[in-house]
Amino acid sequence: MNNFPILSLILLAPLIGAIIIMCLPKDNGKAIKYIAAISTFLSLLLSLVVFIGYDRSLGGMQFVEKIPWIADLGVNYALGVDGISLPLMLLTNLIGFSAVYASWNNKERIKEFFALLLILITGVMGTFVTTDLFIFFLFYEVVVIPIYLMVIMWGSTKRVTKEYAGMKLTIYLLIGSAFLMVGLISLFIKAKGITGVPSMDMAFLATIDFPVSFQVMVFAFMAFAFGTLLSMFPFHAWSPDGYAGAPTAVSMIHAGVLKKIGGYGLIRIGLFILPAGAQIIAPIIAVLAIGNVVYAAYICISQKDLKYIVGYSSVSHMGYVLIGIAALNLISINGAIIMMFAHGVMAALFFAMIGNLYEKSHTRNVDDFGGLAHQMPRLSVGFMLAGLASLGLPGMVNFIGEFTIFVGAFSTYKVLTIIGVSGIIFTALYILRALGNVLFGPRREEWDHLQDLKGPEMVPLIVLGAAILIGGIFPFTLMDLISSGVGDLIAQVGLVQIGGIL
Amino acid sequence: MFEFILPNAWLIPLVPVLAFALIGLFLHRWPKISAALSIFSIAIAFILALVIAGGVFSAPAGTVYEFSTRWLDMPGLQVDMGLLIDALTAVMLLVVTTVALLVQIYSLGYMKGDPGIASYYAYQSLFAASMLGLVIANNLGQMFVFWELVGICSYLLIGFWFGKYSARNAAIKAFITNRVGDFGFLLAILFLQIMFGTLNFGELSDSMAGFTNMTILIPVAILLFCGPIGKSAQFPLHVWLPDAMEGPTPVSALIHAATMVAAGVYLVARAFFIFSAVPQAMTVIAVIGGFTALFAATIALTQNDIKRILAYSTLSQLGYMMMAMGIGAMTAGMFHLMTHAFFKSLLFLGAGSVIVAMHEEQDIWKMGGLYKKMPITTWTFIIGALALSGIPPLSGFWSKDEILLGALASGHIGLYIIGAFVAFLTALYMFRLIFVAFFGSNKAGAEKAQENSAVMTVPLIILAAISVVAGLVNSPLMHNAFGHYINSPAGIEPHPSLIIMISSTVIALAGIAMAWLIYQKQVISAEDLKYRFEGIYKVLYHKYYIDEIYAWLGARLVDGMAKVLYWFDIYVVNGFINAIAYVTAITGEVLKFTEDGQVQTYALYMFAGIVLLLVSALYAVYTVLI
């Protein structure tokens, strides 16, 4: 079992699925869906095996695989997971599997759709399981192509056209990646200059003591690249339009995990390799983060399109992640990671429910609905679960994220955190209003024909709902793991521990 | 038995939560089984609570049992799920399980025929579990978790009849208003965690002993009090509670009268060591409590909806409890919490019984003469009203008296006067309700009213009996046994005074007499009073226009601001991005004319390039040479 390349299998199963689907005749819809479901289920199952099998007492990188690839550049096909990446890998598979089922009713060009979806899942997962910067960047770029194609082909046109949304999403991703590439190349050259060894290994680069001015510059590039991906204010404009234009599965994966690459990159590449740069830039990120929380939450209050509500709310929640990272202590970073997980499952569930409703009713405007709990009790449960998670109700994993971030961030930034905590009021306001408008109130006859969730449509609700509740009721299942990973990282780079007494 | 139950007291919340899960996942198709399971689970919790209370009250006073398990653990932040069992917990466990059990049984009758019975009982179980989890919490983190959970149960149950717009909106209002208070509560928790590195009540109490930095403690204590302001509906966050009456009446009795709204008072009692160390915070608590008591009692005088009168009465009594806390009479406040839980749930269930008999009519002016039709409801209701008004020897008399005594003994003369006046108003509005609804002349709807079945009247009788005797536990007749177990070193324990007892009895009787004169004998015309004090009447009837003011502010500060920021996002942030894209596109459009496919043009460009290069090379050579 020791040498079994389990991570490679998890990573490549969806890709293999995609290849098989491409070989199938395009009218064999059933087989295509089954292949997609089986390959993502395999990844999910194996990532649960890794999640349980990871030795928490030992910590560090485990399930390591390493194959030399480009010797001159020091590039290895190197995989491994620790307490930081494992939860995100698990998240990817939870959402990937659910996204397949959320697309079950898709009838348009399903061969291409599922093939691209599976490639997208592999691309996102690759960034989390690799320990090599070059491979990280490679997978990051792999993600762009399916996203663009899926939005412009299967997207929906409401406030903006799907072509506009797809292009906006793609260009933002590419601008981010351009900055990222400049940062990575300068890291590589500088490291080679200092040590004489060409290497793209993250752990190796982290041992090098880069000059502070260099760190500040490169970290600034990274902060821009990853911050854009994490919809940091004021670089968030892609997010609401992009999610609104994208098909359900893409919204789920993009909001659920893809943007988390930003947070993961900031921690794994930013803080880990460039701690001195991080300490200087962090206060700026913290201020922008509060911009995210309050500004986007306010905008949500005025939104009528369900996808825009969740889109802006996602921007708002990423503010919590950002301030967690910017506070640079163990508690806050723990919080940021569990918040990424929490927001991922919550947003994916929300988009799955919205997608399902939109598919049947062809509208997403909250004012068009009312009293849907009469006709669609199960869908209402899904909406309520996602909504309550979103407003940080205890018992849901999102509360753990918010609470931990608040404690951690408060020890570093007093005033900013106090402003940020006020987000809990606004979030409750827009979430409960939207849910109230859609689900409650008198029965409306015009929606009597809507079918409640059944069969495959229940899968996202069950899988993601269970993740939200298990993580919320038993937070130690995730938090022990995350804390060990972040603890290692902090010990290595010597970031500040919990802040002092007032 | 006690030895076994004690470390396993977590079973008390666990049993109802299992009932919730079973109903939610499997049993929701079978309403009767769901109801039976829910009632069975709360009955088990009640028995366990009895055992625990028996154990705690047979141990010497001041004994504390604590057990806990790590829930959230990382260096620098530990949150436990624990049990803290002392006399305070035991009393609360008894109150909550007793009222919850009776309310759930009563609901069998009240909710009969409702299509949502299974979910009703699921929510009831979840509420019971959350409330019990809150009561046994040994740290503020756990308390906050369950605090929010009771809040969401309240949301779900207020909005239980979700087909009505009013229920939906009331549920949202309740949750949001509470969130405003919880914002402060959460900030206080953050402060305490950062300052002391723990949220455990015992450890915090030890750390507080040596902590004297008042500039930080004052805001922390006041922020902490924001939680109770929301949950216990104190002014200015009281607006949600009257609207919460949209929920089924048994829910109002359990959640919005007896238990959840009292959680704020319980928090103040639990964290009394923090508040009592900060005199400024104590003053704030006392003033807010006293003001709420008076403010809500005056509104109750003018309302016509039977449940709303009781809701404002609840607000007023919660204010009373808070005032007791603020003046340091912690024992009196908790005592009043306990007696109030019994007689106010009795009153609400009585009102529910009337509403069922009147086919959903809630306006007291459309009732009348009910005492002939519904004797059990009427007489138990009168017992509840007498207890609330503070007529000896009923329970409310003893607890209210102690609060007034405490106010006087601690030198808060102003608060004593307010308290005494509120006692008068309480008797007045309660007996206004009774004379109008139960006596007086029959109205059309009241003709056909009938007494309800035993499943509803038996809980009324039991609660009435408890309301009569519950006060004795802290009377001189039982040597103030309650105060012997529940007290705080920082609290005050004045000796009973016969003068106060007599004067408050007289005040209450005066209130009843006045109600009798106005509404029964009609010696004084109510219409005449209304006309003469029209201005005051209007302000009171419209609840001091607080809802209108909040709506006005909300429309501007929240919705208006949201629109402005959205405009900013679309036209400034996105506008900037689109402008860049537009400029790029225009540049491309312009530059495309350079690519016309003619070799001559390209040759021209090449020639121009060569000339440019040559000139710059020559210039370089020139600068180097000179």
C-alpha cells in the first residue's frame, strides 16, 4: 500500500473518464453520465481513504510521489498532501462528484460537456496535490480552457451575455496567471542564483532566505494574482457576472474550489516561501478584505437574481478568508482554510439548488417566486441548509470558519475585525430575505408544475449537506488536520503566533 | 442514580436532538409517531432533570459539577462542549423541561389537524435540545453556539405557518434583530478569548479576580450585554418579540415567554461575575431593564390582540428581571425568571385555548363572557394573572417583591418607583384583558365557544398549580431555600420586609380595582379616557412608533445604501474594467488599418524602421564621441 500511487489515481481518474467519454458515441447519454459519475466517485472515495489514512500524529507531506521530469529546470512530477492541501483536495472531489449529478438533466452536447467538466476537475485538483511550482502552474493553466468553453457554450444570458461573462472570467484568470508566472520565474532565477540548484520544489524554495525587498516585490505579484482569483476587492468584478453566466456545474466548481486556489496559493506559495514579504503586504490585504466583507454584503441586499446574490455573497465571504490569511497567525490561517472548505461546500450546494430551480422554472429572480416550500419541500431544505450555512449558523462548518477567523484576526487587527464581524448581520439579512421571498409566503399556482428534487438530483443535497453538517458538528475531524498542517508551516517560517493581550 | 446521571447529563439535550434527527430523516411521514417520539424524548429529559435537581439540592450549597470534552482545539484557542451543573443549571433544567413537556402535550390539541405536525414536533425537539444545551454550557463559546441554535428554532417556529406573509416577515425580523445583539455578544467573546485565553466560566472567573483594567472591561461587559438585549428583547431591540406572536401559540408560550427569551437573563446570571465587577455595566443593565419594564407595560395597556398584550407583558417582565440583575439582586432576578416561566406559559396556553375556542379570533373586544363557556381556561387564566400581578401568596408575589426589595435596599429609589408603578400597570392591563375577554357581555363569536379537550386543559391545571406554589421556595416560609442555593458573592441579599409586601399587594389590588371600575363596572368610561388622552393613547397604541422609525432608517441606511453601492459596482468598478476592454478593442480597430496586405505599404514600414534605426545609431555614436 505504501508505494501505491493513490494521489495520481485520484488526480487522473476524472481525466481518464474524460478520455473514455471522448471515445464514446455522442448519443449514448447514459454511458457518458455513468462514466462521469463513476470516475468522480472513484476520486471521492479514494480521497476519503487518504483523508482517513493520513497519519495525523506524524503530520507533514504524506502519500508522496516523485518522478523527475525536466532535470534542467529542476521540475518533478511531485505529489503529496498535508493538512493544508488535503481538505481542499477532498473539497474538490465532494464538489466534482456533486457537480456531475447537478448536471444530470443536461441534454445539450453532453459528450463535450462531461468531458470538459472532468478535465476541469482534474485541473483544479492538480493545483492542490502537487508540491512542485511548475506543475502547480501547469494545472492552473489547464483550468482556463474548459471554463471558457463551458461558459460560452452552456451558460445563460441574463444581465450580461454568456459570451461577456466567459470572456471576463477568462481574462481575469489570465491576468492573474501572467503575474503569477512572472513571480514564479523570478523565484526560480533568484533561488538558482543563491543556491546554484535549479528547483521548483516548494519546500526547497521555502528554506531559502530571499532578500526582503525581493520578497516584497514577488509577494505583491502573488497577492495580485491570487487575490484576483479570490475575488479580492476591487478585483472582484469577474465573480458575480461569471457565476451568473456560467452553467450550474461550472458555478459550483468555480465558486466552490477554483477560487480557493487563490487562497491556497497565497498560503502555500506566498506565506510559505515569502514570509517576510507577506508580513509587509498583509495589512493592505487586510484592509481590502474588509472591503470585500462589507461592500459585497451590502450589494447583496439590493440583488434580485439568485445567482448574483450568491455571487456577491461569495465575494463577501472571501473577505473572511483574506483577513484570516492576512492576520498571519496559526488560528487565523486555520480559520481561513476551514472557511475555504466551508464556503466551497456551501456555495456549491447553493448553486446546485439554484441551477435545479432555474432548469425547471427558467427564472432566477427572487420576485418571480414565493411559497416554493409548498411545492418543493426537498429543494427548500437544500436552500435552507445552504442559506443557514452561509449566514454562519453554528452546527454548520461555516460557523467554525468564521469563529476561528474572527478570533485569529482579532488578535492582529482589532478595528478591521470589528468591522468585519458586522458582516454577520448583513449576511443574515440578505440570505433570509432571499430565502423568504423564494420559499415562503402563499402558494403560487403558476409553480404547481415544478417537480421536487428526486433521484439523481438529491445527490448534491445529500453529499454537500452532509459535509456541511458533519464539519459543523464535529469540527475536530477537519480542524486537527488543518491545524497540524498550518502548525508545520508556521513553525518553519516563524510567523507570529497568537497576538498578545490588549 | 444521581452519580450515574450526573456525568451523563449531556443525555438531556442529546435525547431530544435524536428525536429531531429521527423525525427529520425518517418519520416525517407519520405525524402521530413523530409527536409521540418528541414528547417521549422531552419526558426523558424531564426525568433526568428531576434526578439532577434532586442531587444538586441535596448536596451542600455551592457544589459545582463540571465535565467537558474538547470540541475545537488548536494552540491558542480551545472551545469545549461541556456540562456545568450547579443550582442555577438545575433550576433552569427543571423549568425548561417542565414547560416544554407540558407545551408539547398541549400542542397535541392545539395543532390538531395541521398538515405540518411532524415538522412542528421536529422543531420543538430541536428547540428543546438547543435550549438545554445552552443551559448546561460551561463556557461562553458553547453558550454562543446554542444561543444561535435556539435563535434559528425560534425563526423556524415563528415562521411555522410559512404560507402567511406576516409569519415569514416576523421570523426574519426576529432573527435579524437578534443578530444585531449577537454582533455585540460575539465581539465580547473575542475580547475575552484574546484577553484571558479561555472562555470557560470558572477559569474566566478566576482570571477576572486579578484584572482591574476598567477601560477595557467596561466595553467588554456592555458588548456582552448586547446578546441579552437581543435575546431577551430589551429596548431598543425589543421589536421582534411582539411580531413573534405570529407563531403557533404553544410556541409563544414556550419560546417567547418562558424559556428562550429568558436565556438573556440566564446569561447575565451565569456571567454575573463579569457584570458585577463593572459598576457602569450594572447601571446600564438596570436602567435598560427598568425602562423596558415601564415602556412595554404602557404599550400593553392599549393593545387589543390577546397575544400581543401578553407579549408586551413578557417584555415588561423581562425588563423587571434585567433590572433585578442590574441592581445586583441576581437571586431575585433568577427567582422571577422561574416563577414567570410558569405563570406566563400558563397565560399563553390559556390564550391559546381561547383562540382555538374562538376559531382564530384574537381581538379581546370580540370575545366576552367566556367564563361561562370555558370555566377551566378562565379560572386558570385568572390564577396566572393574579400570580403575574403579584397577589399573595401566588408565586409572582414573592419574586416581584424581592426585586422591589432589592431596589430599595441597594438605594435605587428611582428604579423602585418605576418597579412599583409597573406592578400597578401590570395588574391594570391583565385585568383589563380578563374583564373584557372573559367577563363582560357575549359577543357573536363567543356564543359558540366551548371548553377544549383534556389534552389542553390538564397542562393548564398543572401550570396553574405550579404558579400558585412555586413562589414558596424562596419565601420566608421555606427559609429562602432558593436564595440559599442560588446566589452570588457579588449579589445582594436583603431581608424580607413586611412594609414592602403590604405596599406591593395594595398597589396590585389598586390596579385590579381600577380595571374593574373601567372595564367591568364601567364607572369610568374607557372611551372617554381614550378621547381625553388622545395624543398619549395614539403614541402607545402605535408602540411609540419605534417600528416605523426602524423601517424608515432601514430603508435608507440599508436598502438605500445597498443600491448606491450596487450602482458604484456596476458603473465605477465594472465601468473601469469595461473601459479598459473598450480602449483595447478600439486600439485594435485602429491598428488593423496598418495591415492592408499591400507589399508597398510593408516596404514603406520597413524603410521607415531602417531610417529610425540608422538615425538612433548615428545619434548614439555622436553622443559617445562628443
